[in-house]
Amino acid sequence: MTEGGRHAPVLLSECIEGLGAAAGGRFLDLTFGRGGHTRALLASAPNVRVVAVDRDPEAVSAGQALAAQQGERFRMVEGNFGELAALGAELGGPFQGVLADIGVSSPQIDSPERGFSFRQAGPLDMRMDRTSESLETWLRRQDETTLADVIYHYGEERRSRRIARAILEALAEGRLHTTLDLREAVMSIGGWGHPRIDPATRTFQALRIAINDELGALERMLAAVRALLAPGGRLAVITFHSLEDRLVKWTFRDDALWQPLTRRPVIANEAERAENPRARSAKLRVATRTANPDAGTTGDASLNQIEDKGEEI
Ligand SMILES: C[S@@+](CC[C@H](N)C(=O)[O-])C[C@H]1O[C@@H](n2cnc3c(N)ncnc32)[C@H](O)[C@@H]1O
């Protein structure tokens, strides 16, 4: 799945089909990562052009290297998709399709120095970009209740109170310097038995979501992206967390501007799930930006096919 800073793109053909990229046009990839989806978009038709965004400087460097090869077909922009209004002029538009494959990339998780990993020692950082607060700075201003709430809601971790207490105690006693120390604090509450996943997984996920304001960025993107889409253009969003999927589902269902093309989320097939563990929690939803919110538009045959692949989870 991940070798030498690579990232296996999830639900690739489903995204390309969902965005209708074979018909050509201008597309916006809001989460370039290592460019798996961008490359597939560019390969889907000779008259496809892509602008990509990422907030991570390493992803931006990878994108600039691709831009040097692709010439005018591809452009890389550094930025946060939670600030689309500010980025708008730089991005251009309107676009026929916008893709957001949100969350964290494999190179981010796999580089210990980024501080996302509980398998190798790294700094208490977890920032996708370098502009926000590091995990360590953030932890130093949390009280136990606030920290427990973050771990409970974003990590869906039922033992959040005890974990929060253990983390803040370790911090106060000078025992919390690395991501391995953080894992140790989670483990220290004991009683984990033989869990299916590492006990630190949910806590690390929760802290990462908080540090990067991931839900806030998604919510702001969903509200602002309409301005960049051509009428009839499509928005495809891949999420990895139930709270994120709910935001997308409600936006597509409750806002008359959107015509959902996927009634149920599209999930990865067995082969992809077996090959790429990240794909197991991925959910794709696609919607059309209607020309007129009251009139609505309908999906076409290719999207009906996509929907047929959807499974209720
Ligand atoms: C799951 S990866 C995308 C992988 C990509 N589709 C590929 O195939 O290589 C998510 C990427 O989105 C970026 N990202 C997450 N939140 C972001 C935000 N609010 N604004 C811009 N980029 C963001 C991360 O830095 C990461 O590189």
C-alpha cells in the first residue's frame, strides 16, 4: 500500500466515473496528497485539466513536480480547502467536477517526524500544515473535560475520561515528549484486553482531527464549493469517519442546491478492501450542483451504475 512515500488512492474508478471525467473539462482536486486521483483524472481524457490543492507542504512539492511534467494541463496550489473563498481567485473556475478525498495521507502517517504515528517515535506535532498549533502546544492548554470530549466525539472512544486524565498527568509530570509516550499514556489506563486495533488508534485519530480542525474545514468547504462549480457540475467527497460522512450526507440531502447521485455511500469492493486497509472505512458520496435549486437535475446512466454499487453500512 505504501512504499517510499506513496499513497494508494481509494475508490479511484468510482470517483472518476462519479465526476464524469471522461467527458473532459476542468476539475479541482482539493486534496492532492500524492496525486493518485489527479493522475487518474488527467488520464481519463486528453481534454481534462486539473487544479489541485493541499495544505501539506510535502504534498505541494509532489504536486509541483507533477506540474513541471504536465505543463498547462495541471496546476498545484498550496492552501486549506476550509478557506475556499480566500483561495477562489487563485483556483479559477468554474469547474465541471470537484473532488475531496479527506483525512490523512499514507506519507503523513508513515513519516515519524510528522508526529501522526504511534508505531514510531515522533514529536507531538500532527499538523498537516505548519501554520496551526502543534499537538504539544494544544495539549498544554486543555483541561481534562475538554480533552475527554475531543477523544470521545472525534475518536468515538468510550474510555475518553480516563485517557484524558492519563495524558494530562503524563504531560504535567514531564513524561510526554513523543508519540510513543502518548501511546504509553493511553495504554497506561489498562484493561484493554485483546483489542482488534491498537488501543491508541482512536485517541490519535481524535487528536489529529482536532489539531487540524478537520470537521470545521469540511463544513466550510461544503458551504463554499458551490461558487466554484459550474451548474450541472459534480462534487465527490470521500470520508473516513462517520461524523464526516454525516456532514456530507446532510448537506446533499437538505440543501436544494445539491442533487445527490448516490443515495447510499459507495464503498470499496472486497478486492480493494483486502489490498488497502485504509479503503475499509472509505465512503464516497457524489452530488450534482443543480442549475436552479428549485428545479433540480437528474443523474445520468453512469451515475446510476455507481449508485448500484453502493451498500448501506
Ligand atoms: C487522503 S489524502 C489524499 C490522497 C490523494 N487523493 C491521493 O490519491 O494521493 C488527504 C490529503 O488532503 C490533505 N488535506 C486534508 N485536509 C485538508 C484541507 N483542509 N485543505 C487542504 N488539504 C487538506 C492532506 O494534507 C492530505 O495530503
